[in-house]
Amino acid sequence: MTTEVTLTGQKIRLRPMQDNDAAALLAAASDGELWNLKVTAVPSPETVSQYIHIALKGKEAGTVIPFVIEDIASGKPIGSTRFWKMDNKNRKLEIGHTWLSASWQRTHANTEAKYLLLGHAFEVLNCVRVQFTTDELNEKSRNAILRLGAQQEGIVRHERIMPDGRKRNSVRFSIIDDEWPQIRSNLQQRLHDSSM
């Protein structure tokens, strides 16, 4: 499975994360100082090197494909996302570590990024399951995942320890291969409507 893939949509592009992306990620994260959020881990000036190192180590191991999200019109970095927990044998993966600059939240960007990622997962990687996990307290993220058409499966208690030491309960969602055609059609309609 190739880990060097660029996914290009109408307005945004997901390009492979590189070693030298610290400045790009910090520029995107500084719009809203996203590293101060308590419900997700966004790279800060202190953590960006480790953030990239962990992503690229996962890429080497074949379990992660990390992306920088760019606005095509300006070429500007606006966030990051990745495939991770990739399990080729069982043809499943998770889409996660997704964040967008504050000024790009609640725009077409998240919908288009998820459309590109899901299309690649189901149509190129031949996945039978794509899952999403978010903090139980992250209402914005939970609603965004439900708007995609994913099904909530349950709450995983104390699923991880957050940087501030909080024991996080995580909400797990999934989309399975049988559901993808209808979800693809819905996302195409949403993207079409947002470009009107």
C-alpha cells in the first residue's frame, strides 16, 4: 500500500506531511491558537517536531498516512488529518488527528477533506470499515462526524490520557462499505450546494 498519496478536490488538497512541515502546521494552528484546546491535540511551537516525528514514524511502519490540508486557491496550509490504525488484513482504518484553522471551521473544508479521505479508503484501499473517534466533550466534532452520516457505536471509557492528565472518554463512530454509496452521494450534494 502506497503511503505517498495526494488527494485533490475542488477547493482543497491533502498532501503528504513532510519532515519540514513545522512552519506550515504552526501557521495553520495559530489561526485560533488551536493548541490551547482541551479536547484534542493540535501541534504547538513546543510539540510540533514531536507531532511530525510520530506521524512519519507511523508512515514508515505502514499504519499511518498523514496529510497537510491546503487551500488550493491560495496554497495556504489550513490544517491536518490522517489515516491511522491502518489494518490491511481486516481492511479497516481510522480517520483522525483532524483539525482546521479557526477561520476554516464550519466551511466546505472539513466536508471536502472527509469526502476525499473516505473515497480513497473505500474505493482505492478497498476498506470495509472506516472509524472515527473523538472526545466525549467535543460536541463540535461529534456533530460534524454525525453530519457525515457515520453511526455512533458507543463510548470507550478512559480511552486515553490527555496532555493535561484528564482521563478521556472517547466516542466511537463508523461508516461501513455498504453505507458508502449513499454517504458519497450525500456528501457530493453538500459540496455542490456549498459551491453555489
